[in-house]
Amino acid sequence: MTTIWFLVVLFCLVMYVVFDGYDLGIGTGTLFERDASRKRHMIELVATGWDGNETWLILMGVSLWGGFPLAFGVILPHLYLPLIITLFALIVRGGSIELISQTRNPPAILTWAFGIASLVAAFAQGFALGELTSAAHVVDGAYTGSDGGFPWYPIVLGITVALAYTALGYGYLKLKSEGQLLDTAARRGGIVALFTVIFGALSLVSIAWTDAPLNLGTPGRAVAFWALIAFAITGGAVAAVNFRRRTENHPTADLLPFAGLVVTAVTTLLAFTVAHYPVLVPPSLTVTSAAGPYNTLVFLLVGIGLNIPLIIFYHWFAHRTFGGKFRGPVTHESRTSVLTGASNER
């Protein structure tokens, strides 16, 4: 049962990284877009499903709290600062995107707030993952501090995650946009993907100096890890090649960058999980030692198990409803031009 519950937490994490990753990435991308109409287009694209994307973060927190209470009690104080920054950034971007969507001509400060909060949230999440590589001390079931670990690793991983989210955002933008915005996503996405690979390799190498080095001592674990890394590299290569391909020559060119980056993100998370399981928090807090009572896990599994299909259905319905190329918000000016054109035809 503990393994099943661990897979539930891992599944929620993977779904959050994929879904909220791309909309945090699009938000970061707005900081580099000068054209106001294209920036509004990007924000409206996120507005179609950002709230459902963040549901996975809540579900992951509840699953960790209910399934592994000791781990939750250690991780929360261990990561207070990056988690608080993440929550405040998510609040700011949520409030700003709703105000922008409900306003015809929103002030520039709202769009800047949305972009900056997206970047801060992405970096803080990577920083939090990096902090988890430092050894946490637990005495009588209570967190008593940490060694600090390799001081630069959280920063390196924070930059890596921010770049990865931005690449995912440009991949999704290429999938859903047309015209100049599609060209911008294709050009910038390839560059960001290249930097993501560089910092990803740096993160992989430098983890050896942390308190949570890769555990590849058995042949099966080593084979699984490197196979997953090979899939991650392949997905990144597919994305990099297809970012610059034109749609008219390659019908799937708009889909492949996002799909390749999703494969990279998922397989990278799985690879690091394989290299550290069953340790949840180094040096010795494992899945078994942190798990809650068996009856509690069974009870919560029913509740979480009912919610997961509902959230998946929401994603399917939202993406099907807003499927195809997103042509931006219908403004007062565009409605006027359409009505004028129709009147002239009559």
C-alpha cells in the first residue's frame, strides 16, 4: 500500500509539472514579448485552464500530508521559504490573470505582475527541489534542522526548472498559435530548450556533491535510470528539431515540440525517482518509515482515487472545448470590424 500511495504522489507531481509547467512558462514568456496584443493573446491562452492545472499541486499536498505525514512534517519546515514564495507568486498570478481577462484595457502593471510571478514561482519550485537534496535531521519524529548541503545546487536547479517550464510554454504556444506569435515561439523555444539541456546536464552532474547523490548501485536500477535519461534526451532532441519546422511542410511540426518536452519532463522525473527510491528525504527518511497507518492509506486512497479521474476529465473537456489554434480574445474593436464587414456585404 505504501508503494501505491507513493505512486499517487508521484503521479500528481508529474501531472502538475506538465500542466502548470506550460502555463508558468507562457507567463514567463510574456516578460520577453513587447507587442501588447500578442502578450494579451498569451495570457488569454493560459486563462482557459490555469486553475485546473494548479489543482494537481493541491492534490499532491493532500496526498503527501495524508499518506506520508512524517515526510510532510519534515519537508514543510525544511522548505518554508521557497514554498511561501511559491504560494504568494501563485496568488499574484492568479489574481492578475483574472483581472486581465475581465478588463478590456488592463494596466501594464497587471501583465508585468503575471509574468514576474510566473518566473518567481517556477524558480522557487526548482529551488525547493534542490533544497530537498540536503540532509534533514529528524529527532523523535520532529524536524530539527539540516546540514545545508551543496549551497549552489538549489540555485542551479531553480534556473533549470524555470528554463524547462519556459520551453514547455513556448512548445504549447507553438501548438496553439498562428502567425507572428507562432514564429516567435518557434524561434525562442529552440533557444530556451538548448539552455534547458545545458543546465539539466549541469544539475545531473552536480547532484553528486549533494547529500542525495544518485543511487545506481544495482544493475537494474542503473539500466532503468539511463534508459529513462535516453528517452529524456530523445524527447529534447525531437523538440529542438521541430521547433523551427514550418507547419505547411510538416503537419505535426506544431505538436512535436510540446510532445517532446513533455516526454523529457516526465522521464527526467521518473529517472531521478528511480535513482533515489525509497528515500523521500535524505539521508534516511524512506517511504516505509514515513507512511501513515494502513487504514488511513486505504481510506484516503478511495477519496483521492475518486478525484483523480474527475480532474483528468476536466483537463480533457477543457482542452477539447478550446481545441485547435487559439485566435485570441474577442475585443470590442474586433467585434466592431466584423459587424461593419457584415453590414457592407449586405
